[in-house]
Amino acid sequence: MLEKLKNLEKRLTEFSSFALAFSGGADSALLLAVLKKIKPEQLTAITISSQFVSQSEIDYAKKIADLTGVRHLCLNVDILKNENIICNTLERCYFCKKQMFSLIKDTAKKYGIKTLVHGVNLDDLKDFRPGLKAAEELGFISPLADSGFSKKDIRILSKQMGLKTWDKPSQSCLATRIAYGDRITIEKLGRVEEAENLLKESGFSHIRVRCLGKTARIEVDPGEIEKILGNNIRIDILKKFVKLGFEHTSIDIEGYKNISPLVCKQ
């Protein structure tokens, strides 16, 4: 682990200034901490706020950046105006990252920042992530992956460094809760965000609420499936989800998965 960290620091010292795509998650928070150590005065963390990101996640990113003591910019974008994104094809993530990372690149240019970075790790490279192509096209580098860091490595090192984000559950944008082919709307995104907030308030952390038409499919950690199936919790969640507009609610017995749902069959 120390060898990987040394390689990461050595790689980063080769650059003069940085604009970091900062979500506040474990990956980008570790990269932020390492960059702060190397070039604190030449570092800007940039967070993109859109309808695809819950307000709680934006607030958390602001909090972590503030605690780290770096310059932090939060840029707003109306992602729902992009037809290539809201039609929700398998390339949705590519078009979304293209728009958001273009904004980061343009902002970095205004500040005279030379190097664009994001917190991709080795495990990310194994998944279906069209957005990585957009980041590469725009010139973003991924020093964590290049230095051999897996998600597990990032959590171990973050804990050793005393970072609050070491055990933060992985997050993906709210659009990943809507099946490919099902058009994305502000109503669906809001329904999913409220539903997941309800589950968090009920004590669940690693969760996803998939929006499949008028049906909600809940994913929790496998070890918590029995808990959520308990009569009191199950009935309470069902009633609340009906108020949110879901006609049916199901529980995925396979448990939590940090991936997008299947292509919509409707």
C-alpha cells in the first residue's frame, strides 16, 4: 500500500496544477487529500450539481472540501435539457460525463489550470462505464487507477489517513436507478431520491431504489434483507412508497448492486 501511495505521489508531482472532479465519495476524497499534500495552492476541487445528484450528496461534498481546506467550486448544470441524456440509451453516461466534464475543463481553463483529474479506480475499469470514454477524450487522467488502486485499497488507505470517507457507501447518480430506454424526468428522479431518503431514515445505508415504471425495486445489503422484510418496517415502507407514486414495491432478494437496471421492456 505504501508503495502504491509513493508511486501515486511521484506521478502527481510531475504536474503543476490540478482541477479535480470532486463528488465527495471515497475515491475523489482520497485523491483530494493526496493532492492537498502535494500542491495545496495549485489545487481546485470542482463539484457538479445537477438533477442527477441528490442534495445530500452535494452538501456532503461541500463539507469534505471545507474540512480539507481547499478551493472548492460547485457548478450547476441543467442536465435535463440534454436530449441525448434524458432519452436514456446505453450511452447516457457518455453524454452526461461529456457535458459535465466539459464544464469542468472550461472552468479549469479560466483559472489557468493545466491538469484535469478524476477518481477512477481499477475496479471501475472492469464495469460498463461509457463515461470513462468521455473523460479520456477531454483529457482527464485517472492517477488512482494508473497507480494500481482498487476500491479496497482506497478504503484501507483512507482509513489509515483518518479520512471520514473511508467507509462511505458507493454512490452513483440518480439516473442509474431508471432502466435504460425509460425516459428520464424530474418526477422520476425526485421519487427515487425521496424513496432512498426514507430508507436511510429507517437505518439502511447501502441501498438502491430502482424505478421500473410504477414499480419500485428495493436493494439493500444481503444481510439486511430479513430486517426490511419484518412486518412493521415492510408495511411502513410500502405505505410511504405508495404516497410517493409507486403502485408496486418489490425487494430484490439478491441484494444491493451498484449497477444500472436492465433495459426497460415497456
